[in-house]
Amino acid sequence: MSPKTLYLSLLIPFTLLVNPLTYAQSTPSSPSPATEEESPLPRKPSQTLVRPTVKLSPQERTIEQKRPIPTIPNEAIHQFLNRPRVITPADMETTGYIVDNADRSVLSTAGTKIYALNLEAPGKHKDYTILGLGKAFYNPGEEEVLAYEATYLGDAILDKIGEAGEPDTLIITNAVHEIEKGARLIPTTEQPVVEDFYPHSPAKLEDACIVGVVDDPKEIGQYQIVVINKGKDEKLERGHILVVHKSDPPIEDAVDKNQDNIHLPIRQAGTLLIFKVFDNISYALVLKSTLPINLFDKVAVP
């Protein structure tokens, strides 16, 4: 056996072990005459494309969605957004009030000249909102007033600042109700109306309950407006979502009369959206009602 033959006999098995495909493609075969005539150039061995392996694994991502609640009827709360609706006892000491009118009549209306005392900064403010005091809101079992409901009566413009000891003079520019003596006057401020509410809940809320309802309906249900006894002092904000808890009075054991009264489980009666917040009181819209809601029902974090 010649050295060249011995070399090839050793090389061919090694090539098969390393890359059989390359050997099969590189080993000359007996092509047909037609193939040799059509393709005189030698064929190149094919190349295998090796792609890197990418491993994917699930990951937790937090995406903040700020989306207004679509089911809020704007007409139910619009009047509350751009005008004050409560006056606290502290406000009573600093707000102006009507003492009389130029006609010396019991009631005043648009165009009437009125006289007022205790106006807030009459040299700085010219436009004033006229408010009437409504019902008072109390905590359950307490006599201290949390706030008074404020009813919008109209608007007035400052006509003349009174001399020392004299009342200031204003003219009523708009009246939606008849205005009596003693009605309150506060400076009119432009408040942007924000109609989008981004729902979220407070971290905690203690001893909260419903202390009032607007328009005194026979039953508190969906889209009614209620007043709760917590506000900015308790870190409440516009857009806070709260729930109403219904607790029934204790009942007697129907079998064992010697047992203590039985406390039934607390049930969820509805869902509230806080839309206007004062220091110690807030207005909320009933978004959902699954049970009748009543005054002094408890309010809590969902």
C-alpha cells in the first residue's frame, strides 16, 4: 500500500467522525453527464446556521392606569364641585352676614342693595357668594356641630366699603332663592372643576359613618349624595373609594333564653366615592347599593 493510499484510508474515517454531513457533501460523487454540462463549477458545501438560544421567563410588571370612572352621572355632583356646601362653626366666626337691605323688606332678591357686617377683606375682594345655613351635622351621640349645610342663594358685588362702625354695601347680582337677613357672605373664588376621579382607597379609616344625606330622600340608594364625618384631617382625598357596612342590632337566642344576645355578621351595603373634602367632613356619591343605606351606617376601607 502506497503512503498516499494509507493517508486517505486514515483520513476518511476521521472526517466521518468529525462531520459526516461535510464529508458526504465534499466527497465527489458520480454526477450525470447532464449535470456536469449544466454546472461545470464545483458545488460549495452547505453551511449550518447556528442561532443563539434566548430564554424567556415571566416577570411581574406594575402599570399605573389612571382612568376616570365612566358610570358617574356628572349632573349629580356638578353643583357641589364649584361651590362650597358646608360651613363649619369656625367659619361662622369669620364669614360676613347680611344685616338688612335698603328697602327694609324681609326678603331680598336680584338688584336689591344689601348691608353686611364682618366681610372678609372687602378691600381685596369684590365678588361674594351668598349662602344660607341649612341643617347641622353631628357625630352619633354627640351634641357638638361638625358643620352646617350651606345652600347657594346667589351672588353679590361690593358697592361701598362702610365707614368705621357702619356696614358694607353690596348689590345682589344673582338670586336663585329669596335671601333673608342673616345669610352668609364669602368671597367668590374661581375653582377649576375637575370631573375625572381616579379611584383609590386610604390606608386606614377609623370611626367613620354617614351623618347626613342631601335632599333627605326616603331611602339612600345609588347616586344619592351622603355626608360622612371624616375629611382632610383624616387624610381623605377626592377619588377615595369606601364601603358602607350594615350592622343589625343584637338579637335574642330563640332556643336558649339564658344566652347573651347574638351579634349578627356585618354586611356590606354599598360603595361610596369621595368627591369633595373639607377639614372634618366629606361629600360622597353612592356608586352602588346592595342593601338599604341609613344614617349612621359605618363607613370603612374596602
